[in-house]
Amino acid sequence: MKKSLLSMGLALAGLCASVLYGEPSKVFDQIKQAASPDELYALLYAVPKGGDLHHHGGGSMPMEYALDYYLDAERNGGRQFYIRTRIEACPEHRLRPEVMYHVLGEWDWKALDPCLQKQFKLVTELTEAEQAAWLSDLKIDQEGEGRDEFFEKIWWRMGPVFNDLSVGPDLLVENMKAMGKEGLRYIEMQVIPWSHTDAEGNPVSAELWYETYKKRLAQPDALATGVTMRFQVVIIRFLPEAEDHVRRAFEFIDKHRDLFVGINMAGREDEGKGQAARFTEVYREMQRLYPKIPLAIHAGEADEGNSNIRDTLALGADRIGHGLNLLKDTDTYLLMRQNQYMVEVNLVSNKLLEYVPDPMQHPFPVLLRTGIPVSLNTDDRGMWDSTFTDEYYSAVRYYNLSWEELVKVGRDSLVYSFLEPSKKAELMADYDAAVLEFESTYLTEDWRDAVQDVDVTVSNYGKENFGLTSAVNLGDPIE
Ligand SMILES: [Zn+2]
């Protein structure tokens, strides 16, 4: 009896305080006005987040994780890796592309012409300056680096690490720890399950990929991250055999629906050979053969207006990746309004790859406020040197997001995920409860004290773009 009176009293006191100080959304508005960049970053770091629906395996992890693997013999089992530190012409042989800091496993290096071999050295023999230059060249972190650097060079500098089935699953769990710490609950990661190798560079089957990842994700440390993983098969759209990959993806996903939830298509849209309309026939063919497999497809990641989003919807797409030129195609924009096709937004990616250098030209706030579901995503945060929080911070700072809008964006990332209904309901209930708890902890008159206690991971991107004063610690291992 006494206890319930006491809790009633506490509840009343809490109610009075919140009435005096205002509703969570009003407090959020006040915080936006009063907080320093570091305070707002800490607050948004602690905000409960839903899903990262646009997330490429290999590009998603801090590049420091890859370096650790190459430089630590205990982690890589003493295997040898070679890195290119000189580019000189050889009379008969070339290595395409010609990229500084191109990393090869010993097995690939041995197969090179001796003239090319000489331009490589062991990664463990890099000078400190070379090591720093390699790390920097794995990121879009310099003036003038943009989409050519990203699409044509960076991937060769990562070497075989993320494709190595003896390492990839552990790196994924490392990344789940980091993103779980930011309050993320779900990742839908794009992978090509038949493009992986064993530790010596030999191809492994997609079946083995599936078994190995499934086992790793069931380990206690993976479960403890609080992050649920599901995968999409991604098709590289401009390859000549891309139609066959679509067929293969349908067949593979249909057999592994517990982990695989959808198909994606990626690759430069300005490349010309991978336009959506090319694939109409093969998707029709597959849709006649298999129960529904959802589609989330890159479209509208382009400078100019074109019919790519419309053609992609015609393939049966449920979600559009990027959708940057949607507002330039009025008919398709009107079609998508209220029609429940989500646009997966990638603010940091679009800025760094110079699709939208000026954030005020980004369609995100217009889509959000005119009835098109949107989510925030990291795309290839390893190369952006960024966190999920950077996406939230960009959205709140550039577009004056209200608390209700912020919560809706997070919630919609679960609503429009391709998760099976029971798991989706579970994650949404968990998200809603976490939002209430966040409101009572942080959106109060004591918010300033509360954000002091947040153990924040600060990214280089955040430091450069938002004027944070805290030290960068993204890439440090998460305990
Ligand atoms: Zn993407």
C-alpha cells in the first residue's frame, strides 16, 4: 500500500515537472536552439533508431577494422598480403585499375608478372606515413574526391578481407556492436553470397556463406548487440550477365528466406548499361515462378532527371534506393505520394559523392513532408568515415526535424523493412518502448546533464562537418 502511494506520488511529481517544462516535442525544439554541436550529437547518438535499410556489406564497416586485420598476424593467421606502393609501366602487363594501395592476397600477388610484383610490398612493411595514406585513400576524406574515387578506386584498396569467409562474419559482428551502441535495431545488408572466398582466396559456395553467417549470428556476442540482421542479394546492374544473377538471386533467396529478405540492384546509373528497363523481362519471368520476394532497388542516384525511378517501380520495386531525382519527374512523384513506396535516403553519401553537394537541395525533407515514406541510412559509412548518428544529425540540423518527424522516420524504417511480420512487430514494440524511455530520460529539463553521460562514438565526418570538439574515436574497437 505504502509502495503504491509512493509511486503515485513520484508519478505525479514527474507529471508536474513535464507539464512545467513542456511536452517532449517542445523540449526537443528547445534543445535544438540551445545545444552545442557536441550536446546535440550526444543526444542524437542516444536516440533509439530503427533499421539501416540501405547498407552495403564491405562498405559498411570502419576501415580501421580492415587495417587491423591486415596488420595483426594473430587475426589473419600469419597470412601475407601485398600492397601497391608504386605505379610504373610494365612492357607487357598491366593491372586494372591502376590504383595506389591496391591490396592483394599472396596467392594473387604470386600470379603477377615480376615487373608488377616489384611495385608491391608486404602490408606489414609499410612506413607509418604509407599506412596513414592507405587509410585515408580508403575514405572519401579529401577535397576533390568524389564518385570516381569511390566507384573506380576504393574497393581495390580494401583487398580480400571482407570477402574472406573466415573473417567477414567476425567483422560483421564488430560492426553490429558499433551500430547497436548507437541504438540501431536492425540492418538489411546487401551482399553477393556467391562472391566470397576461403582464407586462401578459393571461391566458396553461396550455401557455405549462408551456413557460416547463420552460425556466427547465433553466437552470444552477436545476439548481445541487440541488432537483428537480414540480407539482400545485390545484383551489379551493368554486368553483361546481370539477368542470370537475377535468376540466381530469386532461386537462392527462395531457399533461404529466414536470412534473405530481398533483392537489390546497384552500380553507377550513369554507366548506361544497367538501366532498370533492361530488366523488365527477367523480373516478370521470376515473378511468375516464385512467391513474393521484395525488391529494394537503387534508382534516381543521378544528376539529371530521367525515367529510372518509374521504370524501377515497374519492375515491382517496393523501395527505391536514393530517389534523388524524384522531384524532377512530377508524374512519378505524384504516383509515389501516399502509395507506400519508401525512398531510402542516404544524406552523407549523397553529399560526399557530390550528387547533392548543397544539403538544401536534397529532396528528403520534401518527401518526408509530402507523404512519401523515407528512412535514413548509411550506404557505405566505412568510406564516409561516418556513423548512423551523422545521418540523424544532418537531418535535424539541415531540415529542422521535429521530434515527431524524427520518431516517424525511425519507425518507418521498421514498418517498410522486409522483416517477417512477427519479428517486425517485436522490433517495433521495442522501438516504441525505447522512444518513451528516451523521452523520460533526455527530453526533460535535465537534458544537459543527461547528455553528458552518453558514451559517444565521434566520427571524422561529424568532426569536419558539424564542428564537434570531442576527439574522434570511430574505428576504435567496441568492448
Ligand atoms: Zn547504395
